[in-house]
Amino acid sequence: MTGEKADSHQVAAARIEAERARAKLMGTAHELQDRLSPKTLARDAWQGAKEKGADLAEDAVDAVRARPYAAGGVVAALAMFLAREPLIDLAGKLADGVTKKGSPKRSRKKKSTETEAVE
């Protein structure tokens, strides 16, 4: 009978150990389920994006402080690129206005009268 008691104690200890392992496994499974839930993944991704954006903004401010003229040139070039259509239209209007004011016909008449007066 002592052998049966020892076996029953071993079986009981094994069952307790199995329950502990099962509880630990279930806890791990719940933790993984929480970590991999869409809500948690989205929150973590959003937090990471905010931190990365803040880091990039800080780096940009540091770069502008280090080279303000270069940064101004880049901003001016970007503004000109974005406003290229209106700037091209304005340049065309200015060029049309210059050619209308000083048209070649008037200057030829003026030159021909000047040469006639000299002769």
C-alpha cells in the first residue's frame, strides 16, 4: 500500500504541475491575444508614427538652425516649383507687354526718319 500512496502522491503532484503549466500557457495565450489584437497593433503603430514624426520635425528644426540660408533657398525653390504655372503665365504677360510698348515698327520708323535727317 505504501507503493500505491507514493504513486497517488506522484499523480497528484503531476496533476498540480500540469494545472500550473496549463494556467501559465493560458496566461501567455491571453497576453499574445492582447498584443496581437487589431486595436493594440493600431495604437502601437500610431504611437510609433507620432514619435517618428516628432523626431523628424526636431531634426528639420536643427538643420534649419544650422543652415538658415540653405533652408531659405530650398523653401524658395519649392515655392517656385509649386507656383510654376502662375509664374510662367506672369512671365508671358510681361513679355507681351514689353513687345507691345517697344514694338519694332516704331523703332524702324524712328530710325528711318533719323537717317533721312542726317542725309
